Amino acid sequence: LRPSLELPRVFESSEPRLIYGFVTLVKVFRAVDEAFLSAWRADQPGARDYSDESTPASMMAQLLNYSQDGPGALSMAEVDETQRLDILVTREWLRALVWRLRLRHGARLRSRSGNENQPLFHQDADAHHPFQISRNVLGIISASHRVSLEAHGIGMVRKAP
Amino acid sequence: MNDSIRLPAANTPIFQDDDLGEARIPARMETSAAAAQLPRSVFLPYVELFLERLYPVFPVLERHAILTALQDPPLERHPLHPSFYCFLAALSAATIVQLNVTGPLSDFDTHQASGAPGIMPLSCSAEFFVAESLRTRHDGDFIGCADEYTILSSFFLFAYYGNIEQSRPAWYYLREAIGFALSMGLDDPEAYLLLDTATQQRRRRLFWLLFVTER
């Protein structure tokens, strides 16, 4: 499906708080756009189409940028805990995917150029992302109640790398 | 405000009203269809559990509309509409596996279970509900008359198979849900123009839930 449709309107629903949480989650997933998907496909084993090689570096930097996390902490606190968990974990999960794409992309560039000195990472900060992501996920999960975690069933388990 | 789902018009001369909860099966089919359906009290505890715990994850439909459809008093002798019934069974199955429910929830189950404490009776197992959903999906013309409940039935079958880690049927049913959604124009802004606000908002939520799930 393509994001062809307007989002549901929060204040036209009978449960605005819940719909607000839902819409926030949808926005996180909207970051998974065509550019992301084609980069992802190109990265799959056996993929031959590397025409989108340039994309991971630039566009995904935005996803990795923590300061862009919206909505603010205050409004996140208002979101239903079960939904908040989903939003926060999904965000970290996407970051982990992006990080992996960028790493492999860097590795391919290196092997293609045959230059050992070609940097693996696009930015030095990239090396720290796995630690940051794990720390965030642990923080999120330990701050949550078991009931909210369980509500996500297998989906939450699957997001483990 | 009428926020119940309107049923497809194709077989409607025989439907007596368009409130989903009260949807009637043609009179001549009524007896056999009603006899073939489980009493709705079987589903009620799972629907309640879904609304309590899983509704934030799957905020589809309106809470009260589902309960109204299930609880309206004169209904028990009338069979539920096939797509709604199919949806109830799939929803119950998905709720059980997603929340890892291990014991009986309804009086019906307890009744069945009496004499065999600790053993999960067939009636409240997720497999039973899935079989029931699949068995009854052809009671109506579920492809030709697909409605929002049809999409949701496929969606909850996806959730069921996903949770028991059977990825092939899971993806199959997710694709099916998306296929129904596309065929009903849920992705097409123009298809929304003539709908009332409640229906528009309900369908948008369903569309975006599928969007998120596909990723």
C-alpha cells in the first residue's frame, strides 16, 4: 500500500487519545518510503539492482537523528502505554535497520573500490548507534508494564534483531 | 449517528435493515444458519478482552458498535451476518494467541470444561475459532460481497497465523486483507467522498492499520 490517504482525524473520533497514538505510530511507519524499500531490496542477498546505492547515506541520516523525535516527550506521555511502547520500539527498530543498511552499503563501497581505507561508516557517529539503540530499547521496555508488552504478541518479539 | 458498517447491497432485498448488528439472513436460510452458528455468548469474553487489551494496538471499528452488534437482545434467534460472524471467530482466535490466553473465558467454555479441570476445552481454543471462521466464510458470497468485516476477518487470520509463527498463511491472509481493501477503494481518496464522516474515519483507520502492518 502507498500512503495515498489522509490520516484519520484525531478530534473527529470518539476516542481522540487513542487515535492520536495510532496516528503517531502511522507517522513513524511512513518513514518507510519507496527510497527506504528500494534500498532494503537492493540489500537483500542475491539482489542485483544497486542503482539506488546512493540513497542510504543521505536520506536515512534523518531517521537516525534523535533530535528529530516528535512528538515531544510531553505529548508522548499522554499516549496510551501500549501504543507508546509500539511507537518507541518501532522507531528504534527502524534505526537498527537503517544502521545495518548503511553499514553494508559502506562495506560494499569498500570492497568495490578495493581500498581498505575507505571508511565503513558515513559518519563517525554511526559506530555508536547500536549501543544507543540497545540502550533506548532496554530503557523503553523496562519502563513498561508487562501487560502492555504482552499486548503486542509476536510482533514485539520479532523486532529483536 | 449511524456508525455501524453498512452491508453490501447485493443480496439485500431480503435484509431487513442495514444495521450490521441486526443484519438478517434470508428467512428461509435462517433456521439452518442460526443452528450452525455458535451462540454469541461464546465470543463475548474474547471481544471484551480484545477491547480491553488489544484495541490500542488495533483501533479498528468503534468499541460500542461491536458490543452493540453482539449484545442487542432480540438477536439470539437470528443468525449474525456471515461476514460479522466470520470476523468474530477470527478476532477471538487472534486475541487468544496474541495474549496467550490459556484458560476458558466464557460460561460456555467453563460449562464444556467442567469435569475436566485444567484441560483446555476445544471450544475455547484458537484453532477451534479459526476453523469456525474458515468454515463459515463461504456462508455468504464472501468475495463478491466483501465488506469491512471481510477485510478484518482476513486481517485477524493474519494476526493468528503470525502469532503462531506460520508465516506463509500469515502473509497470505495479510495480502488477502489488502486485496479486499484495494478492491473496496480504501486507498482511493475519491471513494471516500460520498461516505458519511464516521464511515470515512473508520475506513481510514483500517487502511492505515494495513499500511503499518505491511511494513
